[in-house]
Amino acid sequence: MLARDPVLPAVFEVDRLTLEYRTPAGVVRAVDDVSFRAAEGERLVLLGPSGCGKSSILKAVAGFLKPASGAIRVRGREVKGPGPDRIVVFQEFDQLLPWKTVRQNVEFPLRMASRLSKVEIRERSEIILKKVGLERVLDGYPHTLSGGMKQRAAIARAMVTDADVLLMDEPFAALDALTRTQLQGELLDLAEELGFTLLFVTHSIEEAILIGTKLHLLSPHPGRTITSLDTSEFGRGDLGSARLEALSREVHDLLFTKRTDSKAVQHV
């Protein structure tokens, strides 16, 4: 199913983005003329084969890569570099500082910003930690937490700053199948509870359908838009279902069917 026409204002939008890298052999184009947008509370997943530029796009949205052309906007403001309105949650959630407690990890970005009093920081961090279900382990250290708790702490630390966009680059790729399924569920629970807007990168078709409310499919190198799909009707209850398997096959065919044209066809 094609994505519905956008109605709500965009939290973030990528407008005709082209990304290039300079190498000893010359300039390499990683991403070519890609556009997409996500509204409040939407979870947009970038999906495509290795080398299609998924992670490069996420880094550009984070402000770590400068576009060769095109623009990236968050709440209508053009992205010129990293900022507190976009927070990256890394693989295995290893951005938690091991020598700080859960509470101290969540308080850390607020203390660095130095805009709030100690009392305000404490209150704000405790509110978000309660929302993510970590009020019983406030004084625990990262090494004592389960994978799900680490994910919740990492997301709490991101959300305590009122970030507009949460960025996740294949956070479950290195995990075994059971742990991966568990943490996917944890993420969906948090998304429902907190209503954050998410840009998520994966190479797993099934994961993309389960996590995303929108899928943006990219062609092999250089990454170009194939199509966008609305997957908001799918959830954990569809795991293993015939309709999820049918959509997975459809997405697989869109991604891997050979094209005779010089550019991928865009249906957005």
C-alpha cells in the first residue's frame, strides 16, 4: 500500500537530498535525490540493501554529514549541524556512561545544558524514568540492567531533552533473535507511551514493517527512492501472520526486482 498523502505538519523532512563522499579515487555518490517526511508521532523506517545509503541519511539528519545538495529540516528549521532537537540512540545502547547510575545518565544532558536548577533536573529526570518503567532502578548502574532496561534508559536520556526526533541506526542488528524480538516490543511500548517521532534504519524487512508506521524503500548504491509505504496498521500482533508475510514478499520484490531504467521509480 502506498503511503497516504501527508496532512499533518512535518516534524522532520528530507528534501531532494544528495550525499557524496570524497575518496582517493574521486567523488562517490552515496544518496541521490531522496525525499521523505514524518509528522508528529510517526515512525519512519529507511529500508534497503547494504550500501544504499541508509546510515548516511541518518547521519545527515543528525547533522554529522553535510548534503551535497538538497535540504533537511526539523520543525521547519534547516539542519546545519548536530543539535539537541535530534538525538541518536546507538547500537546496543552503549552511550550509557558505565560509571554513572541510571538517574545520573538521564540527568547528564540536562546538567550539560545548564538551563535548569538541580531540583528541576531531578524532577524532570524522575518523571521520564517513571514513564519508561525504570523508577525501581534509579540508582543502578548500566552493567546491572537487562537489554530492555538499557534501551529504556537510553531512550529516556534522549527524551528528557525534549528532542524532536529520535534516530536509531540498526540498534538490534547484533542481537540474537529472541532478544531482538523482546527489544522491538520494548521500543513499540515506549513509542505508544511517549509518542516520539522516530527515524529508524534497518536491513530487516520484517523489523521495518513491525517498527515503522511508514517505510521508505531505497535502491542499491547510490540510494534512490523506490517508494514509500504506509504500515501503520501493522503491529506485534501481526508477527508471523499471513498478511505480514505477504507484505514482506511485496517489499522484497520492490527492493530486489531488477530495473531496466537508470533511476528507481518513485511512487510517493
